[in-house]
Amino acid sequence: MNKLTAVAVSVLLLSAAPAQAQSIPGWKAYRAQQTGQQAAPAANAGQAPAAPPQATDPQPAALPQPAYQTAAAPYATRPAPKPAPNGGLFVGVQGGSGWVYEDVDQRAVAVSAGYRWQAGDYSQVGIELGAGRLDETTWRDYGIPEVKFNTIGANARFNFGNSPWFGVARLGYWHARSRDGWDRKVTADGAYGSLGVGVDLGRHFNLQLMYTGYTYAVDSYYGDDEYDINRADTVTLGAEVRF
């Protein structure tokens, strides 16, 4: 190979090398990266550098409110409603046992009627009229006569708060009529007093368990101007209707 031929081959090899290098994919990526790095400073040359982001103070999180501000406290209760007034007219009937003589039971029945006024949130007071009877019976072959009586007095009831249960108190005068062992008419006067407990079964009806004590004076067997103070008792279960 002469010198001219060697030079021609060298020129051909040098001209073919860039073409082969450009045809390789890795070479293209390398050239693109180099071109981008050179263009970026030129593009940013006329622009001010971007300011670094400023740190902002975070807003403090809202503190949870106390339970007593966000909801009703568990111990907060509404005041209890007042009971509806129960004053007005009433009519009652009672039945049970009575004792004029000790250990001698007589069947007892009574009726009463009156009016009560509301005297407070849980109480009523009023007046009443009544009539009753102790039936005749026998004791050891002795006849025990019938006793009839009438009453007039005061009547009061006291509710136990908003409960349907209540207490009853009565006080007044009574007059009785009967007969003695010789079938003679006998009368007696005195005072009576009652204590009891009851339960309302609605606005207009209730049941009552009542003890009543009656005191009276009769002629003494030991002198014309002397009197014996005696007592009779009744225990009754009754019902009352209110209007």
C-alpha cells in the first residue's frame, strides 16, 4: 500500500467513526444530556433565582372543649314537674271491721262525701260528712246490738311527692245511736280521728286503708252524774271517687 492509499483509508475511517457513534442509542442520550445542561444556564441567565419557599407558622390546633361545655353534664337534671291539682268534690265508701266491745268483732260499713281544696303542691284540705253502721252480732250467746252513727269533720290528704301514694288524716265529731241489753235506746257523742294510706289509680279514683278511733261518753253505772269515757275502733278498706 502506497502512501496515497493509506491516507485515503485513514480519511474514510475517520469520517465513518462519528456516523457509527451517532447511530448508537447511548450516544444519543449522552449528547442530549450534554446539550440540555448547556442550554439551561443560558435560558436562566436573565431570570432572578427563585426565592426559597418561606416556612409558614402552623396554626395551633383547636383544643378540645371540656365535656361540660359541649354536652349536658350527667348530673344536670330538670326539676320534677309539679303534680296536677287534685282538689274537688269526693265520695267514698269503706268496709271492714269494728269493735265497740273488746275482742268482739262487728262488720263495719261507712260512706262519706265532702270537698277538698288544694293547699300546696302535694296537699289538700277540706270538710266531710259521713254515716256508718256496725252490724249486730253475738258473743258467747249474748247479743251485741247494732250501732249507727253520723260524722262531720275535716279531711286532709298529703301526697308523697310525685308518687301516686298519699297519706290521709281525718278529725271531727260523731254521734251514735244504739240499744242496751234491755232494748232501750242509747245515744253517745264524741270525737273521731283517722289515719290512713292510699294510692291513686287515676285522676278520679283511689283506694284507701284507714284506721279510725271513736271516743264517747256514756252514763256510769256507779252514779247518776258520772260518765265513763269509752272508745270504739274500726279498720276499713275503702274506695274514693273524685270529681
